Amino acid sequence: MPETIRIEDIAQHEGEQVTLQGWVYNHTDTGKLVFVWVRDGTGFAQCVFFKGDVGPELFEAAQSLTYESSVKITGSVRQDDRAPGMPGGYELGADDLEILQIAEEYPIQPKEHGVDFLMENRHLWIRSQRQWAVLRVRATVIRAIRDWLDDNGFVNMDTPILTPAACEGTTTLFETEYFGDLAYLAQSGQLYNEADIYAFGRVYCFGPTFRAEKSKTRRHLTEFWMVEPEAAFCDMDQLMEIEEQFVSYIVQTCLEERAAELEILGRDTSRLEQVVPPFPRISYDEALEIIAEIREAMDDPELKELLKIEWGDDFGSPHETELTERFQKPVFVYGYPTEAKAFYMEPWPDRPEVSKSVDLLAPEGYGEITGGSERISDLDLLLQRLDEWGLPREAFEWYVDLRRYGSVPHSGFGLGLERTVTWICGIDHLRETIAFPRTLTRVYP
Ligand code: 4AD
Ligand code: MG
């Protein structure tokens, strides 16, 4: 019996007789030859049935295959640079075929489909090669995230999903009935991380977060995954050092381990190769000046209007896009106006209208992938902020406690998984970076 192998490992089996098990991704029949692209979850490979070799009966069976039929194909592995399927080029000279099921007419055909149709059929769309490549990159990004944090002294602490209060502002909360009370789906695990650092020093949480964002943009999901590292005895500058090491590691790991997938996606990897520390750092004030310059030099009145911004406003996508086009690497923007950000941010010394906040913006127009800050460590200031932000004291009592017992300067950030994968893959839309995206207009399938 020939060994059943994974397509991913096919190069190690050149010249051997092996069996592939998977699904028919593509099918071409010339009368004398049938080319079957098989995908098995680990890769794509072409299998060639030659009538003269396999005999009429088997050849007819190969001819009868439809898209997505499930099969086991046995044959000998040969290297061929022209072989389609995966970069690198291996194919199978087929000599046997077992059909598990002949698939019904498959809704997704090798032609252009509208996005709505594809989203409606997301449970099938994920089988397509590009979607497969993106989701494989995602899995690698997740592993790289955990590896780096685990290797650098961050302890994984899972934070609750059902929470009594808002972390990132009350306007985007999903609320749910909780035994006669109300609870909210977590927007962030940060506040709990801040408790955890007093037990473990450096921690991270990594899980789904929920925001009832009314924005229908290519950068927003209502359910997205965020990794949030938090560190005691860490100021904003030290935080940026952690972030640039962390993000560089993630990108370099993808370049090493997901080269084939990035090639399938047509990613210009030379841009990713440049993602190594240090990253440029500019202040919010400097960023405003750059945006003003860009506007000045601009002819398009519509875009000019979009880029209008006054001191105090947070950036929108157009600002971030224009700004990051100017940089080769991810760029830190620090020192945002206090009012534009969340309640917990440490103010700038002698400049309370500015916060010790920092976002990391990905290049090539991708924009914000992380948001973080140094946190308020002073008890009185935190109490004052809760009042000013109109937040209920009772719900935050435990959080306030953290400033009572051994308060220290501490900082943390959140990295949006889907935004990071979108950038690394070089694709246009966030929704392709998660198997079943949740957006303003979609909870099916
Ligand atoms: O900037 P944000 O809102 O920061 C926080 O939630 C902090 N509590 C994190 C922390 O300091 N521990 O969100 C962090 C990141 C953003 O930079 C972005 O990448 C991603 O989460 N993000 C979203 N991704 C997809 N869809 C959305 N609606 C997102 N909102 C934020
Ligand atoms: Mg943010």
C-alpha cells in the first residue's frame, strides 16, 4: 500500500508512489489527459491521468469528477516547475483513483462572483485557494504571537467575555441579559490584565472581543480577535520597544513559514522584509503637520475635505492611510489628545491635554494595528477621570483598588489580529482574514 501523504510534504516524496486524499479543486479534460487539481487542506497539487497509462475505465472515472468531489488518488510524485497548484511545482502521475463522493454542482465556479454571494457562501468560499492562503497566514500569526509572548516572560491570562462595564467607551457595547441584570460582551481584556500584572508582572490575554461598531468599513468587524500584552514597571517608551520587537517577529515568522501562501496572494514581500526594529516614532502633533502638508500639496477637493482635521480629533482611516504612505515601516504615533482616547490613559507630564498613548500604524496605507498607552497609576487622578467620563464608580471599584495596593507605572497595548493579517497578506478587506466574519450587516453563516 502506498503511503498516504499530505500535499504540504510532497517534495520529500519525489519519485515515490503515494496517495493523496482530498477534494477536486479544478478539472481539465483534453480527451487523452485529465488534469485534476487536488487540495487536501495542506496544499494543492495537480494529478495527471493519462488514458494510455490508466486504461479506459479509470480514465472515465477521472473524467466524471466534478468540482469538490472527494477522492483518493494514487500515483508517483514528480517535480515539474510548470506544475500549477503550489509554488515550487510537484505533480502526481496518477495510476489509481478512489471516489468517495461525486459532488453536486458546486455554487462557486472559477469565475468572478460578487462579494455578497461569496459571503453568503462563506462556508464554501473558505475552500478557495486565496481564502485558504489568508487563513493559513492567520494561524501562523496566532502562533507567532503566542511564541513571542511566552518566550518573553508574558504569562497568558484569560480575561472574561461577560463583563459588567465598558473599557473602550459605552457607545459600542453589546449588551446581554444576565439573570435579571445586564452584562456586556468584552470590548477588551485590558482592565483585567491590569489586575493580573500585580500577580504576574507581565501578562497577555488573547481572545475574541466585541464592538457594536456602526462603521461599515473595510477595517471593522463586530467580533474580532485581539491580543493584549500588559506589563508592570513599563512606561510608554518601553512599551514601544516591546511592540516593535513583537510585530517584527510576527512578520518575519510569516515570511519564513508562509512564503508559498504569500506568493499565492501576490504579496510584495520586499515591503515586509523591511519590518525590523526600530520603527519610526512621531508625535500626534508632528503627524498633524505632515497631514497638513499632504493636504496642501493635494488637488483632489474631495479627499482634501476628508483629510480635514483639527487638534483634538482622533485620526480616521483617510488620515492614517495618507500618513503611512510616507513611511517604509510601521510607524508609532504617540501623544494623542486626552479627550480623543479612553479614560485610563496617563497624562503627559505638564501637558494634561495630551496622553501617553501610542498607536502603531502599518505601512502601505493599512493604518492602525495596535492601540496602547501608559495607564494612570495615581488613585486620585483615576477617580477624577471616572467622574469626568461619567463612568459608574461601583462598576470600577475593583479597578480603582489596583491603585491602592502597590500601584506602579504600567503600560499595555492591544493588537488587532485581523488588521495585522490583512496587512501581512496585502489584501483589501478585513472580512477575509477570519473564517466567519461578523459585521454590521452579517451574522450568517
Ligand atoms: O485601539 P483599541 O480600541 O485599544 C484597546 O482596546 C485597548 N484596550 C487595548 C489595550 O491597550 N490593551 O483596539 C486595539 C486594536 C486596534 O488597534 C485594532 O487593530 C483592533 O484592536 N480593533 C479592531 N479590529 C477589527 N474590528 C474592529 N472593530 C476593531 N476595533 C479595534
Ligand atoms: Mg485604537
